Amino acid sequence: MKNWKDIPHVSGRLATDEDVKSGSATFRIENIEQEHKVLDIKIPALAYHINQETNEKLPVVVIQGEQVGDQNIVGIKFLDGTDGVCLLFELEFVDNFDN
């Protein structure tokens, strides 16, 4: 956890297929007819992913962010190493995790 800033990530550009294959991104969006651009958020970043049904908070590292139309889509990595995708509003950004 102390090296979370070194986690592979995509910042300042849209993800490529190679980024997904290498683990630097969790998704790639293609063939869309809506505006598609990079989200203006700090990456990598620490956050809690909040389950919208149970309100359970799980710590994650944000590794990617893209806006498609009016949706802000974020690639995350859970602390167990698994990947996820969520919407920006499902995250609570923090400077560090409570112990």
C-alpha cells in the first residue's frame, strides 16, 4: 500500500487496448458517437468505492478516468488486486485510508 502511487495507471489521455492488456487501465471505450475525453481528476488517487445498494465502502486506487457524454467513468483497482469500473459519483476521494 505504501507504493500505491507507483501502480500502473493512465493519466492525461484516453486508454488504449495495450493499457488494458498491461493492467494500466480497466476499460477501453471505442466506437462511440458522444464526446469522449479524459476526466479532469488526479490519477492515481485513493478513494473509497461506495456500493450504491449497501453503502459498503471499499478502499480502491483510481487508475483511469474518462468522460463519455454526460457519464464520468472511472477505472479502479481494489486492494486485493482485482479491477473494477464505476461512475465517478460512486467514489469518495481521500488522502489516505483510515486504519
